[in-house]
Amino acid sequence: MKSAVDRTPFHNRWISRNLSKKLSGEVRLLKRFAKALGVYGSDTRVQGFSGYLCELLIVRYGSFEALVREAAGWEPGKVFIDVQNHHKGKLPDGLKKKFEGQPMVVIDPVDRNRNVAAAFSPANFARFILACESFMKKPSIGFFFPAPRKADLNKIRKTMLSRGSKFIMVKFQRPDVIDDVLWPQLRRTAKRLKDIMLEYDFLVLDWAVHSDFSGVGEPAKGLSSYIMLELGVWKLPRIRKVTGPPVFIRPRAAEFRKKYQKLGKVWVEDDRLVAEVKREWLDAVEKLRDSLSDPLKDLKAKGIASHVAESVARGFRLVEDDAILRSCSKDSNLALFMSEYLERSAV
Amino acid sequence: MKSAVDRTPFHNRWISRNLSKKLSGEVRLLKRFAKALGVYGSDTRVQGFSGYLCELLIVRYGSFEALVREAAGWEPGKVFIDVQNHHKGKLPDGLKKKFEGQPMVVIDPVDRNRNVAAAFSPANFARFILACESFMKKPSIGFFFPAPRKADLNKIRKTMLSRGSKFIMVKFQRPDVIDDVLWPQLRRTAKRLKDIMLEYDFLVLDWAVHSDFSGVGEPAKGLSSYIMLELGVWKLPRIRKVTGPPVFIRPRAAEFRKKYQKLGKVWVEDDRLVAEVKREWLDAVEKLRDSLSDPLKDLKAKGIASHVAESVARGFRLVEDDAILRSCSKDSNLALFMSEYLERSAV
């Protein structure tokens, strides 16, 4: 197997042989369409189209419009493109397994064992399909040149307030790793924190991640990464009701009584045991702080991605609501991140 | 079929023939046990043992202890007692259907078509079984003479505060009907109000109902009935997230987009559409007031029991938290109700 750098000259040669001047214009259209949609880039932050993938798709379909018409009907796991016909229309089982979970398969003309679209996330695939559908129904210039995103602090403030929710950011030193390692770890950690909050009955509306960028080879020192949670419920009553088994499933009922009579009250509702126990965590921020204050080993054990865990173990800050706004006023990248989160593009 | 009043002399005659002096003592034990457990009374408020049922059970098992030993192993729908052997060990299909959902069947010796235990609620049946189990394991005088319930206003206040929840009472004029009609309607309405709250994402921890009593033939004028809800979540953020179908189930996805694009934002998460829309009701009390302020026809249509609906349509008050405490200080029955709700006996 070749590395990305090894492959580049082969790609270039294949493309220069197969892509006419006319088709190059179509490629530019596709790239612009993908960029406007926010799915241009095959790195782990964007998880979308590489330039090479755009080129291959145009070679395959002959024009931007033909591609878009096809793509509007695509389904995940059912797209198989093999312009060099390496596999005679049928993937070998080994590759099928290797490509499992990747929403589309585009065989690299110069490497029959590689899926050029491997980086595509299911969400971006779905987003692209929907955009193609919408474009076919009603094409417009907006698909290529969307309104420019600008962070308007006043608008951010108003939108945050109007939602009646609570924003919490976990801020920590950017782990000293490349972007391609960092972004998946930030996402994995955010999902895990969301699950921990839900486990304790705090409703998480959504999450997003952000990081200061570091130049290639530059140290991460002084840079920060952020995991943001937006909460719908962040204060809870002291008591918690637990529904137990039916009274008449004797062994389970006995177990339930034994466990909960120590912790609180147990009684019968309809034909079920129910228990009322004291809730340990009434405040989402306190629970979050507690969860992140564990030693490194425990952070990793509870599913915080390793590089994030190492950084968080060295220290973190929780930035809430107004404090987020103050940070945005000093950090235009952070403001842009918040603005994009709040103004997420409709499909 | 005879009425209850018609049957009484037959019951008395049957009991006087079949219940010895010695057995009468056992009946008194059973009645006291049931009373202490709060399941003595076959009216719709208590939904438990009638005196006649206690007598029949003692006739069948010969002693309080023998009954309790048996009952510890009872299962709902599997208890069939027919002391006069009217049905030769097997219920006819017609009666099986008639008694469906009643946790135990005790055939009336003087009326083969009647279940003396028909009034028993599944919860009371379960409670009785559990109490028998506990008694067999560790008998004590407390099963017959529980600590007397007294309403201690200070304790009520402290317990209410310590729960960190919100109490709301719907107070309205007592409908002018007998207790046996009133109590099921109060319960049915409470369950319906709980469901309405849950539909709007307000978490209801529990509910209970209470009413001023009216003497036989006395008018309900000046008396009140109460439906209480205890809420765990009563304020919500302005936005609500709706999870839609996978993008690739085209007709359903199209429907979802059409519906929610009018109401708010729609985007893709993983392979699903999600929508963010404005929430209509952010405050449980406001929603409750709105739901109960509908005209009579609508109240009934949404499942408020008819006599309760008629009274509520004429007017109601919502009494919250501190105001409940103030009411308790003026109304000892209400205080006792709150005290019993807060101190529910463990099983």
C-alpha cells in the first residue's frame, strides 16, 4: 500500500490523461458547490470531498449536472464507482469488509484497494445528497456562493439568550497533536460528555467542538481546544424516582427492595415496585466539573479520548454563558465558531 | 342480580352459620392488619377489603396466619376462592370475562355471579401480598398498630423544600356526586393531567388526589376537591429538538422537511434529519392553566372526567408550593393528605 505522498504523482498523471479542459471547469463547479455546503476537505475536521474525489466523480459522470442528478438518488452503502473497472463491477469480500460503514465507495484508479471517499462522514454524505435534491428542484447561485458567514457579537448574544438554554464550554490546552488526530478525539469526547450528562438526567440539546489552529510543526503551547455542550435541563430536583419490576416477579422484586430500601423509600404503584431515592447531582456544571476532575487513568477509563484526557488532567476551565460571550469578544475564531453553531445551515 | 342492600341479610345469615366465635377473632386480626396497611375499605377511595371479604377469607383459610402464609405466594389473576364450590373449581367463560383485570376472584357464597374482591385495585393487591411476605419473615406488632399519622406542618414544609421539586394543586368545587363516583374521576383526571404535562416535556414525579368529604345527602357546596402534581422539571428552554427519519427514507424525509422547514431549522446529524423548533410552553404552570381553561366540551374531549370537567369549567385555582403550606395550616385534612403523600409507607 502506498502512502498519500507516494500516490500523488500517480494521481496527477491519471488525472492529466483523463480530465479534459472542459471537464476541469465542471470540477471547479463541484468544488465550489462542496465548499459552499461545508463539505470540501477530506481531513478529519471536515470529513468531506478531496479535490481528487471531485475530479474522479466528474470523470465518471461527465458533468456537474449529471453528477448532481445521480447523487440526488444515492443511498449510503449503495454507491460503487470504479472508473478503471478494477473490480469488474463487484467488490471482493475483503474490500467489502474494509469499506464497511463508509457511505460510498470510489475505487482509486491507481490503487484498486483504496476508497477515495473513505473520509466522507455519513452526515456529510446525507447533506450532499439533500443539497443535490434541492438543487435539482430549484437551482440557484446561492448553492455556489452562500451568504458569507460573519460573527456578529450582538447577534450571538441575542440568539444565545433567546434559546433559554445553558451553554458550557470545557476549555483546555490544545493537545500537542496534528489536526487529523485532534478532531476525532474532540468529537469522541464531546459525545461521551453528552452521554455522561444524560446518564444523570441533564438534557443535552447539542454539542460542538472547536480548537485554535496550529501551523504545521508549531507547538500547541498557548493554544486552546473547546468542547461545548448546550443544555436544556441543568438543575434537577433532589429526589429521583426509580421504576422497579412487577411485584410478582419474586426474585427481581426481592432484589429491588433489598437494594432500594437501603437508599430510600419503596412502594407499589399499579403492580410495580417504585423507589424514591436521593439524587446525587442536582447541578449539571458541578457534575461536569466532577467528571473531568478525575485522575488521568479514570478519565481514559470513562471514555475521554487519550490526548484530550492528558490535557484535561493537566487542567481545564468551564466557561459558561456570559463568559463565553466575553471570550468571543476577544477571540474572533471562537466567535465564528459560536456563530456557525447558532446559525447552522438548514437543508 | 341483587343490589348490595338486598344481599346484606343473606350475607349476614351465611356468615352467622359459617363463622365460629373463634374465627371471629381471626377476622378482627385481619381487619386490623388491612386497616394498618391502608387497604381496609371496598369503596372507590380505598379500593381494598370489605368486612365481608375478610370474613370469607378467614372461613376459607381457618386462621389469620394461614391466610397470610398463603397470600404471600399469591399472584394476580391466579387467586380463585369459591368457598361454596358453586363453580366446581372452574369459572365459566362468561364470568372469566366479567372478572378480567380483577387481581383476585372470591365467589360470593350467596351470589355465584359476583366477585366479592372486585373492588381490589392491583396496587392494593400487590401491597397486601408484600405485607404478607414481610410479616411471614418478621412478624411484629407494628403490622397491626402502625405509628399514628399526624400532620406536622413543620415537617411538611421541610420535606417539601428538601425535595427540590414543585407542587401544584388544582383546586375546584367538589362535584356534587357521591364518593364512589368522585374518586375514580379524580384519579382519572390526575393521570390525564400528568400525561398532558409529559407531552410538553414537563417531568411529573408523581400525583395524588384529595377531596373534602360530604355527609350522605349533604350538598357539596363550599367543599373543594384537589388534584396535586409534583413536578421535577417545570421550566424549559425555548427551543426543542425533533429527531426525524433517516435522510434516505425519501418520502418520510421529504415530509419531515416540509413540515419543519416552516417551523424552524432542519439539518442532518449522522444520517438523520433533525429539526429545531420553538417550544410553545416554557412554564408548566402556564401550560396547566391553559389546558384547564378550555370550555367544558374541550375539557371532556381531552380526557378530563365529566363531573370534574363540569366543576373545573365553572372555575378552578392553581395553588403552588408556599400557598399549599398556607392552605394546610388552615385545613387539617389537607395537611394530613400532604403528610401522607410525603411520608408514603415503604413496603
